[in-house]
Amino acid sequence: MKFLVKFFGYLFGIGAVLGLLAAAGVWMYLQHLNDGLPDYTALKNYEPPVMTRVHASDGSLMAEYATQRRMFLPIQAIPDRVKEAFIAAEDKNFYSHIGVDPEGIARAAVRFIQNYGSGRRPEGASTITQQVAKNFLLSDLVSEEKNRRSAAYERKVMEAILSLRIEQAYTKDQILELYLNEIYFGFGAYGVAAASLIYFDKSVHELSLEEVAYLAALPKGPSNYHPYKETEAAVGRRNYVLDRMMADGYIDTQEGEAAKQKPIVVKPRKTGSRLFAAEYFTEEVRREVAEIFGHERLYEGGLSVRSTLDPELQNLARKSLMDGLIDFDRKRGNWRGPVERITLDADWGVDLAKIEALSDLPEWQLAVVLESGDSEAKVGIQPERKVSGELSDERKTGPLFLETMKWARVDGKTPSSVSDVLAPGDVVYVEESPVAPGTYELRQIPKVSGALVAMDPYTGRVRAMVGGFSFAQSEFNRATQAYRQPGSSFKPFIYAAALDNGYTPSSVVMDAPLEVSQGPGLGTWRPQNYGGKFYGPSTLRTGIELSRNVMTVRLAQDMGMPLVAEYAKRFGIYDNMLPVLAMSLGAGETTVLRLTTAYATIANGGKKVRPTLIDRIQDRYGRTIYKHDSRICDGCTQDVWENQDEPNLIDDREQVLDPMTAYQITSMMEGVVQRGTATSVRALGRPVAGKTGTTNDEKDAWFVGYTPDIAVGVFVGFDDPKPMGRGATGGQIAAPIFTDFLKKALAGKPPVEFRVPRGLELIPINRGTGLRTAAGTPGAILEAFKPGMAPPDSYSVIGFDESMGVSHTVSPEAGQAVLNGTGGLY
């Protein structure tokens, strides 16, 4: 007996020692793991990559930019049903366990024993807390050891330790918030908010029960439950989630079984630009945000960008520019052939579907010519793709008639039959006829391009911008990136400089031949008017209304080009204009946006405006970190009204033009519309001021103008500058686009007169001579004069040389004598 007692005593002692050694070993092992564990308190500073969203001025979503498509939602904003679905699917004891789930561990242990030796990695038993620990803190820690089996066990131990600590430091809701905003759902979606939008184009509050359950099924393995490729598995996993929700009492049996009978219907959301017709505008905003905050913050910072875009105006601007370019192409161009050619076989739709159509021309469809005869052709329309990416089985066909394609000239000749233009196998663009549904009309992408910018002249907020015919065809933005010669549309700034420096609208300038020496070896420059004629003494008003080149050069010569260059810089048209006389005719290069901004400055009374496409930018926490309007609001910080005065908005922007001068040049440009080179704009039936611009050989055509509340610039020209043809002037090409846009944009709004500054005198003068006359007499108009600058009874003609014995104060007859060559010129 003593021997047994002694023997068992030895065994107990050895066991105790071994136990202590084992405990010490476990402790040392855990200490080793503990020393390598990351700091779990870093979760407090969790800032995941979040997508940046760009909105129009009315809140419409324009675009989303992200490396990981994620929207962070606080736990309070996530519906209870969404939380319940994920808890039922992933961790039913989430709100009761301490970070690890003993029941789950036991189940995982049984599965491990059953699968031992199979080579499968240990799985299961991970609580939501453990998944947070793994995804946030351990994702990179053992990635280099992922092929070592022991690494998997170490990770599980690390997860458990971190989970216990996380549960002590954070509430259950905080942990669930981290989980629901971090997990990957497939289709590039991170977090439940982004997944809801990307899979179903809904916010989480709009999801149905079956949609919630499907999202809760995805974290297990998004690729395993792909809605199209693995439909059966996806439905099975979704139904498992619904079963768990019924078992845990989150939904009743009737509701759950009804949801299980429904198919999985997803609507993948487009990435990039989402607001139709705004692609050029959106891309310009993207570039600007990247320039201000950098690409990393743009794609990961979760910025909320509110742009200045008016979606309605943007659609109108795009349509007006497209129609204008198409009209020009049809009148002056030829048919340039099909987009592609394919071989017709039993199923032409398959080959036709391989050709990519321009995504921003939904009105146009690709079609293949199936038959081509004398008076009509039969075309097959490109089949649509289902949401799953498969081709539709439907093959839609229809007729195309000769009467609708007479514009499609071949070698300059109007086609006499459809077969002159189209042959079987030709792939072309067509559009369904608006007057005869089921029939089609031939379309062609214009070779000429252009741009349109619409702006609020008082704030510089760009309301619409179109940078070309099709963004999908060319991303080059001709409104901001194309530097083109403005031609005569630069002249108002020459005349504004003159009006600021002692001239009046009735001052007379000689329109007669002029020779300018350009320096040694450069020859003599002889500026010409557009029609090649000269018209004698003419008022400044006449000079701008009829766009007289020689008058403008003579005026610039009289003032001095350094002054003109200073005005060009002051208005932001050019940064450093060469002070040479040719520049007075718009020989420099600028953009549509810059020139429209300069006109907006005149429209608002001479206050410098800074063009902007962005109103404000907020960070992921809703704090405003950028805003365009820098004006100071005195009194806007009051929390309550206690009979104090209204807040005062202090406008400290630079006054770059005398308000009186601004009105004078506005009035003169109203004459351009009423009597000058842009009479087509009169169709608007409201006060409009503007100026045409046409460069040498008709390479660039402009019209820039404004009403009291909107400034608009239009440019038309080939990307590779070349002549557009005789008569392709700003008045004939750009002005009609301007008119069409404003007619629609201002429809239903009453006409508004331009505001006359105090102190200006409105005096009747003779429009031809510039001399005072009686109101109501033929040729009389009301002209605006600054105080002390009333019109004279006789007038000075700029362009005479006193050294030749001719006085500056002459009669109209003397001026005509100079034109006839019997007077002196300089």
C-alpha cells in the first residue's frame, strides 16, 4: 500500500511538473503570439477607402469614383432587418458571446476531426468579432505564411485573443458597424451600402427581404454565389439565410417561405459617369478634384462633391450642339461610308453585337444592311444584351427609305437610289423615325466638332458644358482643352477698352485701307474686312455690329496694343497676349470657357468672375472642405432672429470694367443681334447681347452672348483646324446653335431687360453719323453716354494724319474724301 501511495505520489508530482511545463509552454507560446499582435485600438481611427460621389446641383448622381466601391454607413442608419440577416447567417450568438463562441468552436472541432488528413484548411467557428479582427488587423500578418498549415492555427489563436480584447474595448454595435462596412460582396462592392446600390440600385432602406437575404449570403464567398454563373447555389445559400432568420425568430414562416419562392433579380449598377449627357462636365470635375486633393483622396476619401450642373440645361445644351453639328455635316459634307462591314450569315446579330456602339448616343443604334434596293433598304438592328450579358434572342428589322437619306451625297452628288449609298453587310448608325415608328433613318457622326458652355454671369457657376459631339468617341474637351482663335468675338474687349478710355459708342473711326509695317523682312500687313470692302467713317457701334476689321485695327492702333493686352489679361482671355495689331482681330488662342467667362464679366456689370464647375466639397464626415463662393456674409452666423438687420453679403470681387462701360458695350452688342452679323438670334424675342467670331478661311466659328441671367459660348470647327467652307461664319453656324439652346432653356420665362446703371444718359443719336438727333427720326436710336460725354454736333474721325493738313474734326463729306483717296490716312 505504501508503495502504491508513493508510486502515485511520484506520478502526481511528475504530472504536476509536466502540467506546469505545459502551461508555461502555452503561456510562452501565447506571449509570443501576443508580442506579434497588432494594436487593436487602431480600430478607433478606422477610415476605410470610401467612394467619392459627384452630384448635380439638383442632387442627381453624376458619377462615383473608387478603388474600393464602398459607402460608409453608421450603424444607426442600417435597418434592423439587414443587421438581423447577417447575424442569422454569420453569428447567431453575436450579442451574447464574449468574442468567441464556444458552441461554434465545438462544431468546428467536430468538423476538423471528421476532415483530418483531407488537406482541407480548418474552417468555421469565426464570430463576427473574429472576422473583424481578421479583416482589419490580421489580413497581412500571416499572408506570407498562408501555405503553412500551422499558420492557419496561429491565425485562429490570434483572432481569438484579439476578439476578446476588441469585445472589451468596443460595443457590439460598433463591432457590427465595422463588419458591415468592410466585407466584400463581389462586383467590386465593399460594405453593405455599396452592395445594395451595385446589386439592386437601391439604398439599404429599400431592399426587400429576399434581397437582404441574398446580400447576407454573399460574404461566405461572392464568386460561389454569383447571380448568373452560380444561380442555383446562390438561391440555395439565400434560402439558407432565410431559414436561419425564421429559426431565430426574425421573420415569420409565411414571410420567409414567400421570399424563398422569388428569383434573384439583380440590376448591376454602372460605374463612372451616370448622368446622361454630362460626361464632359463630369470628367472636368474629376480632374479638378484630383488637382485640388490628389488622386488618392479622390478615389478613397469618400468626398461628396456638389457640382454646378443643371441637368435640364445640360440635356438641352447637348441636343442643340449635336443638332447643329449634324446640320452642318449634312449641308456641307459627304457620306463617309459605313462604320464597319460584316459578312451576312444565318445569325447576323452575333457579329453585329461584337461591334461596340457609342454609349452616349442611346437614340442611335447600330444596324446592318440586309437588303439594299432603289427606294429602300432593310436593316437589322443590333440585338440588346440581357442583364446577364447574354444576347437577346429577338432580331429586330425595319425599312430605311431613300427620301430620308438624300443628304448622304456621294462625291458631291445626291443619291438617286439607296444602293448608291448602302450595300448589304454595311454596318451603319440609324435612328427610329419620330414620325413613322418601326422605320429608320440613316445617321452619320459629324466630322466637324464644337463646344458649348452656359454660365451664370453673376457667380461663374457653369450650368452646362458640352465638349464635343460624343464623349465615347473622343474624351477631348473642346470647351476647356481646345485653344482656338476667337476671331471677331474678341472685338468687344477692344471696344470696351476704348469706352473706358475716352471714347463713346458714337465716336467715329475711319473704315478705309490701312497698311501696317511688320518690321524688317516681314512685309506690310493690309487688314481686310470680311467682304473685302471699305465703308468710310463709321461709329464704334456700327463697327462692332457689322464686325469691321479695319476699324478695329485702327482703334487698337490709336489706343496702343499694350493697353489692349492688359484688358485681355484682366478679363482672363489670354495670360500674356503679344501686343501686336493682329491680335486685335482675335489671332491669339483661348478656350470657350475662358471667353464665355469674359463675356459673363461684361454681363454682370464688370465684376470679375471665376468660372467653376464645383459649388462645394464635403469630406466623409460632412465637413465642408472646399467652396467656390468666397464672398463674406456679415450676420449669417446668428442662431436666432432678434429683429436684427438682414445679413449682408459683401461682394469684394475685383471690378475689372466700369459698370457704365459694361452697359454701353452690352447695348452695342444688342445691336449685333438686332442689325448686325447675328440677326438669326432675334428669333429669341428677348434682349440678347453677343458677338460673332470667324477666323481666316472659316477655320473657327464662334458666337458668345448673354441675356441678363445667362451667358453662353458656342464654338464650331474641325479638331485639325482647316477651312469649313465659304460662308461658314459664326453668324451662320454658331449663332443658330446658341439660339436653339436659349430658346429651349428660357422657354416660359418672361424677357428681362438689361439693367441700366445710374448716371448714364440715354440720348437719341443718328445711328449712321453718331450725331445727336431728334427721337423718332429715321435712323435714330437711344445711345448710352457717361456724364459729360454727350454726342457732338460734328465728329472726330480716327485715322487722319494732321501732318497732312487734315483736321480731326471733319464732316462726313471730308471723311468720304479720305475713303476716295483724296485725304490723308495713317
